[in-house]
Amino acid sequence: MKGYYRLIVLMLVVLSLIIGSTTSFAQKPGIPGQYNTLADYEKATGKKITKFNEAPSLAELVKAGKLPPVEQRLPKNPIVIEPTEEIGKYGGTLRLLRMAPESFVSNYDLFVERALRINARDRKTIEPNVIESWKRNTAGTEYTLKIREGIRWSDGTPVTTEDVRFWYEDILNNKDLTPVFPRRPWSHGGKPFTCEIIDKYTFKIKFARPFGTFPLWLSRIDVGNNIIVPSHALKRYHIKYAKKEDLERLMKEYKYEQWFQLFARFSDNAGPWDATKEVNWPTLQPWVVTERPSPGVIILERNPYYWKIDTAGNQLPYIDKLRIELVNQVETANMKIIAGELDYVGQHDVSIAYYPIYKKHEKDGNYRVLLWEGTMTDKYVLEVNLTHPDPVMRKIIQNPLFRRALSLAINREEINQVLYFGLAKPSAATVVPWSVYYEEKFAKAYAQYDPKTANKLLDSMGLQKRDKEGFRLRPDGKRLSIVITHAGTRVGAATAKFADMIVDYWKAIGIDTKQNQVDEQLWWAKLQANELDCWIWHMDRTTDMLFPIDPIWFVPIQQWHGHAPLWERWYETQGAQGEKPPENIMRLYDIYHKMQETLSEKERVRLGKMLLDANARDPQIIGVATDVPVPLIVSNRLRNVPEKGVIGWDTWGISLYHPEHFFIKE
């Protein structure tokens, strides 16, 4: 197998020279800008927007008396978007795909809206969005938030603090709907937050402890199913507001036995994820689900009440419709790409592993391949179960020498050449190089290829005995074995290839290693049941947009991906379930909590580096590369998409770059 990889490396040398041996991901001109108010735009540019314009299809509805004029549909202060390339044109249908039957996991980033957002140009500044303004008290325990005045749901209903009150009182504080009050971020300081409604647009959130990172949390929270929800639509399914006979009829219609099951069917419909949502369900997103014309196909149409404009006063979005087709296989997606049948294929459905294929058919398919920096796709991380169910394996895995040995056994440069065509940078698990938290020593920690030292470390642990096949024996005499379980293409197109290479590296140091590809739901169930040895995911949460609030790879705080399921369950349930971690992990929790509390950015960076330094010395998880490129597929007719950018979970996908201002130019 090793000879096979070396052959691939030799074959790819020429290709890497053609592509370019290095890729710079520094931001370049051509990144969209945002102005919070009309006055902000005028102050910054000296230009004044005095007239609003709308799509011809909406103008016809206004003329027919079916819609109010555009001036009445926009909020008092619409957000102004400065285009990437040019003022766009109205019209057209964007052709897309998705690979999850019940979720928009491939498309959520085209239409998600958050309470606040991150500036696309500096990838750091927190900007207003649905929340127009905010302020905190001196202690950092209270935040006063103001909803953008005059903003409306897609059905024309005004957005007010009633939508906040309903979420707080009737969802979060209803035991049927929320049996366990969420810990992060809503129980910051160890107690549930409180919410006070001040007026029609203003509300105050109070925490038990100072919460310096709360605005950053708000830049992560998607409105519609959090903080601000369409209460006028949801009350129909809530036991407190609906008539008993109506609720019973709806439960029978949708085949639910309990009212809260019925409510849950609709509670996520205004968010970005649910591909089974009701047609025309009220949302704040640029497009609304309006039709399912055939199995697997979903049509979204322009939200007539969308609340952003361009610098010429044109109401966004430019594009009339999104057509999203369900595709089950990567091979089918690739066929559609090279045939020119798609206008945009984003982070979840592309892979650098297919870069040569994409490039070969670029001209014939009438698209361009944009190499962006990925903070998720194909950026693999290995997680060895620190709370392994087998007490012998748990003791072995919890020894830092074992994880150092696993890391040293990996040939990262070979992985870089085979999987990434030499375009990535070998690295241990840490933040991206342009992060303020980055230090080179974190990236280099146990990241060199040194199987000799790896063997010595394992020998020093008392694992020097081997069976007749050369595999190491555990202290109880059993063979030292690890199964790497993963969800295949859900993690990345090259996941199985990556796992294959790791199997060979770890076998070479005497560990009997195998890979096992399973369905995502089965992987998730086994992970939660604490039944796995080791698994693979994509390493997101490594930029300044997300690492400060969600450093899950460096402190076990989240069960969804985690590397220590029982510790993470203990943390998330505040001790009600799982197992209390040892003292060294408890110290990491303390550092993390202080990161959330401090109002000082300088202090937060110091604390964050403490987490990264602890992982460098005692690697909880094992990374292999950074600066992993993502080849986005963009039709030549789709414009205002930046030539360079950063994309991943950290950026909420391409949403950082305002897809509402993308347009079709025939």
C-alpha cells in the first residue's frame, strides 16, 4: 500500500506544478460590504439613496393590488449591500443540488439569517443584522438588543418583541418543549438567562455572570427558530394559544399523539435547515419555499418583504428562484457539474480530491472553479475516544504518550500530496495561521513524521510485547486494536482514502487498525452510546469567528462531535449524566468559562492560547493539515461571487459573502 501512495505522489508532482505548489488565501479586492443604515451609507460614501426599486415580478403584484409598495415592505433602515462586482440584474433560477433528503445541509448558507453577523472583509468585526443595535452594561451581564424597526416576516407580518417573548416564555421555558434548559449559551454562568421586554422592538437579556463573547454567539444564532420566531404562525400549534378542538384535529391530521410533537414539526420551519418545511412558512430569509413540483425537487422564490437593498436602492435578492434537486451520490453530482447543469456547488458537495476532474471540464461545463480556503471540507481530524468503554483501552488512550505516538506515526506531507495535491499545509490540530490565537509551536507539536519515536513512546508505555503477526499486545494480553469509524462522504469526499492511509500508518507502529464506514445516523448513535474507538470529522471551529466560543476540539464541551462522549455529556447536562472528567480537563473548563466571561479581547486571546498550548502538549485530537483548499463550482453566469474567500462552518458557509446579492448574468 505504501508503494501505491508513493506512485500517486510521483504522478501528482506534475499536476501540483500545473496547479501551483502554493496557494495564497489572503483576502483580495472584490468582497461585498455592508452598511447598517441609510445614514451610515451616506456618511461613508457621500451618496444618498432616495428611491427604492423592486423586481419586475413584485412590481406586477403591487400594480395588481396584491402587495403593498416596496417602500412599505422595507424596514425603516434596510441594510445596504455594496456589491462584489456590480449592481445586479433581477431574474433567473439558480440551479442547485442537495445530498440530504430531509435537510438543506448543502444549501443552508445561501439563505440563513442570523441575529448579528461577521464582516466579510475583515472576518472579525461583528455587524448588525436582524438585530439593528445592541449595548451591554458595564459589568457585561446585561445586553439590550433592538430589532430592526419595520422588518417583516415573508408573509408581511411585522417582526416585534412578541416574537422574542414567545420564544423565551412559551418555548424555552415550557417543560414539554424544552425539558432541559440549554447550557450554551443560554445558561452562561450556571443559571438560565432572563429576558425582559422593554418595548415593541427592544428587549434585554440578563446573565448570571459577565458574558464578553455574547455578541459573537449572536453572530452564530440563526433567527427564525432562535431568539426571534414567527409567533403568529407557531401559536396555532401551541397548547397555550390554540383551541383544544383545533389542536386535536391537527394532531390527528399530522399523526402525532402529543401536542409538543406537533409543535416540533413546525418550530424549525423558519430556520435554514429543514427541507421538509411547510410551503410559504414565514421566514426572514431571502427566499421562501413555495413548491415541490416533483419528488426530490424544491423551489424557493424571492421573499417580497426581504429587508436588504443594494447601493442603487434595489431590494434584494436579485435572483427570482432557487431550484434544489436531491442527488444521492457524489458521482451523480460530479456528472451534473461537468455537464454544466448546476450554477453553484458549495462546500458540502465538492472536494479537492476531484479538483482535476472539475478543472478538466471547466470550459465545456461553462463554469469556473474557485479555490477558497476551507475551514471544514476535507480538513480531517482524528478523534480517539478518551472515555472508551473498555477500561484497559481507556487507560491506554488517556495516556498522552499514546496520542503523541499516533500523531508522530502520520506522514502529513504524504497526505498533503495524495489528497490535497500539495496545496495544503501539514499541521497538528490548531487554529488557522491567520488567527490571533495562532502560534507556530501549536502547529508543529508532534506533527513531524517520526515512526521511530512513535514506537519508542509505545514501548515506554509497556506496550512492547507483540503477537506473531507483529501487532502490539495490551497489558491484559489482548491485541491492541483500533477501529476508525466514519460517515464517509458526509464528512468529506476523500474520507475513506484518508482513513486507509491512517490505517497503514498505525499498523506500521504495531497497532491493528481497521476502518468502518457507516451511515451518519448509525455513526451518531454509536458515538452517543460511547461505543467507538476512534472516528473522523472535518475540523472546523478554528478561526476567530468561532474558536473563541466553541473550541470543541480542545475542551470537551459538545457531544455532537466530541472526543470524550461521557465527559461531554456530563458537561452538557451539568452533571446529571455522563462522567465527571479528571482534574486536568476540569482546568480546561475553567479556562473556557473565563474566555466567555472576560470583556477584554487581550485576556481572551491569552486564555485561548492556554487551551491550544494544553492540546499541543497533550493532544486530545489529532489534526493533519491546515489551509486546505475548497474548489467551489460557480457557473459563469452567476456573478458577484468573490474570486477568493474563506468557507466552512466558521463562516456559516458562503453566507458571509451575502448570497442575496449574487445574480445571473446571461
